[in-house]
Amino acid sequence: MTSLRERKKERTRQALIDAAVELFQRRGYDKTTVADIAAAADIATRTFFGYFASKEELLFPESDERVRAAVKAIEERKPEDTPADLLLRALHDVGEASGEMVSPLAAVRVQLIQTVPAVRGRALQLQLDAQREIAGHLVAAFPGELDRVTAGALVGAFIGAVSGALQALMDNPTTNANANANARADLREATAIALRPWRR
Amino acid sequence: MTSLRERKKERTRQALIDAAVELFQRRGYDKTTVADIAAAADIATRTFFGYFASKEELLFPESDERVRAAVKAIEERKPEDTPADLLLRALHDVGEASGEMVSPLAAVRVQLIQTVPAVRGRALQLQLDAQREIAGHLVAAFPGELDRVTAGALVGAFIGAVSGALQALMDNPTTNANANANARADLREATAIALRPWRR
DNA sequence: ACCGTATCTGCATCGAGTGCATTTTTGCAA
DNA sequence: TTGCAAAAATGCACTCGATGCAGATACGGT
């Protein structure tokens, strides 16, 4: 049962995100002040920080959603699965769960991660947190077989390879004729590279 | 011949770093303002930003030194080397070259990376830049054999593995009570564990 | 000693973020 | 409906990081 309070709060929250995305696109991130966003959502400036701890955090609302998908894949381990199997399945599930990232928020986020240092810093921070959490669950899924440091290395290699490949993809001025298909192939290649030494 | 101007500038630069490190240790990063640092170095607050673009940047003065070691290892490629060979050697050299990790600056930096989000963000950013640069040189060292995306994945996997292992090591202060004393030993151990699957 | 230039400095200003006290809104019971 | 406590919103003052600008100062070469 969602109370009126919760509904209203969620509505303002979404209004803030929508207003911010629109302003970021039109005037750029740096030229948009928190006061602008709040005004566009018809909210006092001070109240903004009751919804988001900082200007960057507005861009990462459902930060733990993808982590959940990965954790779920790990916890559904079958006895014959290797850690690498779980990571591959987790990545696949994450790709499904994030619905191809078609929201306008996701679009502007991708662009800002590449251009605004503060936003990129926040994104990297979240990625690091996700790595730690996934590594912890991986250790729990393989008791006695996988120690923390090795799990950290494995997850780091995996996520590092994927994001390294993605970064190289984005650096290239690619014509997006069939870029999506190529990207998928590249990602598969990247995971293969990262996991090859770990397969036994 | 270094002019008096350059010498003076270098002296104040070092004075700023020293003063900052001392203040960070005694009062903490957040409780130390830029004005405090400038005052301790007998410099106007405004002048601080002529030396460092931001408060965090003071902590990373020689940011590209370790990258140079890696690049050097890559450029000394022998014909029979594979990309993985070069990265293994590069990371090994980096581990050796970080012998100056004993400076007070490095000590306080390690601590602040773990505790202050802004500092960690900056460190991650520098690591990402290093990855991109190394990947670029790797592509140049294997013309026609290695594309950008694959190189990005490979470098990401290596560096991700090492830093993931290092992070896992640092997260656990309980185990190996003596290991926490020396950051360099941690780096060595993390590298060994992270890269073991790649060795043949 | 002189002058052009690099550097330093004070000052005004902006924007992010916080603490606090006050007001408004909501949930719930009488 | 009214009364009341909790939650949320708001205004205000303030700190701090960072930038732009103009004037003062120090340096290097002549």
C-alpha cells in the first residue's frame, strides 16, 4: 500500500530527474545549477538535497539494480558452475535487466560520463562498489574454494575487461550502422580474454 | 641552469605539499581547508590554485611516473613477446619502481584514497587514463595483430585484476596483521595472486 | 637602473553543500 | 471534522572550493 506521501515523494523525485535531464541536454551539466533544477521542478533549492545527496547522484538513481541482478545470478549457482560461469551469466542477466538503456536519463548519463570529470568519478566509484559486492557474494558461493583476494582479482579482471572494451569502443568514432551487433561481439571477446586464464 | 624563479617555484610547490600532508595527517582531509594549507606554506590562498588545479590534485604530483615504466616495458618488445607477456613484465616493473612508496605523501595518499570519496574518485580517474594510454601503446606495439577494443579489454583485465586483488587485501585489516604495515608488500602480493592465472 | 613579463595577491563572486529553526503537509486517531 | 504528532519542505545563514580580474611585486635580460 503506497501512501499518498510516498506517491508524492516519488513524483517529485521523478520530476527532479526529468527536469535535470532536460536541462543538462539543453544547457550542459556545468551550466545547470542545482537551483535551476529545483526551480524547474517547482521545489525549493534546499529540498533538492533531501532527495539527492549531490548533483551527480541525480544521474545514478537505480545504481544497485544491476548489482542485484548479478548477485541473483551468483546465488542461483548450480554445483557444476565455476566462478567464471557465474560471472558470464551475471553479465548476461544484467544486459537483459537494463533493457538496453533507452531511457533519456541513461542517454545523457553516457554522454556526461565521458565529458564531466565529476560524473565519471562517481561512475567509477559505483563500479568499484559493485565489484566489491560481487566479489563478496562470489566468495560466499564458493566456500573454501575461493579466497577474498583471488575473488577480487577475478571480478576485477572481468569487469575491467568489459569496461576497458567498452571504453575503447566509445573512444572510436564509430558509425553506428550495425554498431550494436559489433558491440555485442566485442563484449563476448572481452569476457573471453578476461576469463581464459581462469578456466580450468 | 635552473633560474631562481624556477627554484623558488619548486620550493613553494614542495612547501605546499609538505604543509598539506602534515595538516591532512593531523586534522584530516575534510577539516583542512585550502586556506589552511596556503597559510601554513606562507602563500596567499589564491596562489594555491596557481600550483594545483584543485585540492585533490595536490596528492598526485607525479601521476605519470608509473605509466612511463609500463610504456617503457612495452616499447622494449621482443619479437616473440605476446601482449600478455608485455603486460606481465610491465606490471612487474611497476611493482619494482614503486620503491618510493615510502614518502609521507604516498602514505597519506593511500589512506585518503580509502576514506575520502573525492580522492578515490581522482585516483580512479588517473587509473583509467593510465589504462587508455597503455592500451594505446600496446596497439602500437602489435600493429595489425591487436585492435583497440581487444587491447582495452586485455589491459582492463590485467589492471582490474591487480587493483581488485589489492582492494580485497586492504579491505581485510584483520587477517595478516603485519601486512598492513607495508603497502608495497601488499601490492606485491596482490600482483602475484592476480597475475598467477596468466603465467604459464 | 630600466623595462617587459611572469608571478603573486586581494577582492568580489559563483555554486555546491550543510545546519538549524520554522512552517507546511500528511497520517491517524478521537 | 478536529486535534495532534511525525515527516517533509522551506528559508536563511554560513562554509568551502574554485574562478575572474585588476593591481602590486619580483625576476631576467639589457
